[in-house]
Amino acid sequence: MTHPSRPAIAIGALGGTIASTSSADDGSAVVPTMDAATLAAAVPGLTEVADLRAETLERLPSPSLDEPTVVRALQWARRAVDDGAAGVVLTQGTDTLEESAYLLDLLWDRPEPLVVTGAMRSPQAPGADGPANLLSAVRCASAAASRGRGVLVVVDDEVHLARWVAKTDSVSTGAFRSPAFGPIGRCVEGEVAFAAPAARPAPLRLTAAEEQGDPRVPLVATYLGDDGHVLAALDPERLDGVVVAGFGAGHVSERAAEQIPRLAQRVPVVFASRTGAGPTGRAIYGYPGSEVDLVARGAVGAGWLPPVKARLLLWALALRGPVPREVAAHEFEERGRL
Ligand code: ASP
């Protein structure tokens, strides 16, 4: 039954550890099985916070999510808001949460909060973190102060902007951090406190037909001794863009750099930093394979966006068709900075 003083919040469940159970008593080897209603019902006090509508969208481990599945979740979230939800929460696996949250953020065109959460421990594990994360996510999605901020990630009572959050540990419950400047908010005593006023880059405006696309944008990581043979194996005729995860401020070896012009003549090539924090350089180094050299060979720096998010920005831009280098450069300049 709806309650006049409680906000209507839609919860969409995609799977992940937060929804994973085991048939063994020790809770080992879990797989995503739980539906959204069961997830919500397991959280003490949740129904006091909001009028909930819970829907199971997928039951996937998050490594098997893909961009079209995330876009379908986005469209479901839009419909939930159109039907009167004051905010939306998506639950999913943590492995790819930083990516799907950013893709959602690029396309979320509503002031209502869209909050993504998950869990590092499954529901049967001692100290399971899913219920607390879901409760905080619903509170965050209900808060007036969360409006106009795009997509937020709530884990461990911290609120992160989707564009900067990263999973930085494979098992810790404190795995989520925003390496550039930290979280944007905290959840304390049932309230959400933000460190800064709402501000975000404008979402990408796409047609319904464009949102159906699935461009091909691979991510190639460099490494000590990289002779460029992986880049050489790429056929630009079959791609819509390439992202290179470079050393330091976005560097590759001279031999890898030699492969860039062949690709950049056909598709946008973006270089990002594989370090996990900090931006790509603009004019620090000038040697072959440096940021200055890569730009001269036709590539574009990702700025503060890490490789996986740079890849999603290029993927989303390519939904509109071939991306001219100047357009890629402009978008990464605008969206790849703080
Ligand atoms: N492997 C799980 C997943 O991403 C991890 C998690 O949810 O925490 O689906």
C-alpha cells in the first residue's frame, strides 16, 4: 500500500553477489539466484524508508552484463520515473559496477537520482554487506539533495559519482573508491550529506534508434616490452574506435606508437592511464610514445577518465555513427576533466 509521506522508489535487480546464494551450508561457490522482491524483503526497515516497487531485470554475474543490457536497464529506470518513482536503485555485481554506472550516467537524462549498488559478501556470508548497501542506496535515491547529480554509486555508506568510482580491491568490503578526489557524499544516521552542490556534464542525447546500437570499441592494455603486435592485429574496418590503456600519464612504447596512425586514420584512438588514478598528460613528455607524440599521431587523451570509462564514452559516442577525431577530442576534453 502506498504511503503519502514515503517516496516511491523503484528497485531493479540485475544479479551479482548481492543476489547470490549457495546450495552448500558454508555459503561457498555462490551464483546469482535471488529476485528483486526477496532482496528488498531481506533488508530490515527498508519498507519504512520508501514505497518500493521491486523488479527483477536479470540474474547475471556482472562479468556477463553487456552494454545493451545496461541500456535496457536505463530504459526501465526511465519508465519507472515516468510512472511516478522519485528515484531508482539498480543492484548488480560489483565487478563491472564502475562501468555500467558510468554508461548509465552518460545517458541518464532525468533529475531523479539513479543509484547503483552491490555487495562484496553474499547474503549467506557472515557480515553480508548487501542489506546495508541497499538500505543506504534507497535512502540516497529518496533524498532531495541527490537530485540533479546523475548516477550515484552507494557502497559502504559512501556516495560516489559514477564517473570517478572504481573497484579497487577484489575482495574487501571497502573496495569502492573514487581515486581522484574521494567520495562526493556520506550516508550517516539515515541521511545523506554531500560535500559539494549538484553539478554534472550534460547527458548525451540519443534517439531511441541510436540507443539500440552496439558499436565495437576494444580496450588494449600496454605492457613492458610491448612491440605493438596486438595493435597491429586490429582491423580498423571492423571497429568503431580503440582505447589504449597506457603507462603513467598515457604512454606506450615507440613500436606500439608506430601502430597508432594506421588506426587513427580510420577510427578514433583514445589513450588513457592504466595507473588507476590521475589524468593523461598534455605536454609533459615529448619522446616517441609520449602523450605529445600520440596526439601528433592522431590519438586523443582521455583526461581523468580511466581506460574502462574512456572506452564507454567512446562506445556511447559511436552510437550516433562514425566519430570524427575533433568530436572525440571535444567530448574527452569536456567529460574527461573534473
Ligand atoms: N563476481 C561478482 C559479480 O560481479 C562480484 C560481486 O558482485 O561482488 O557479479
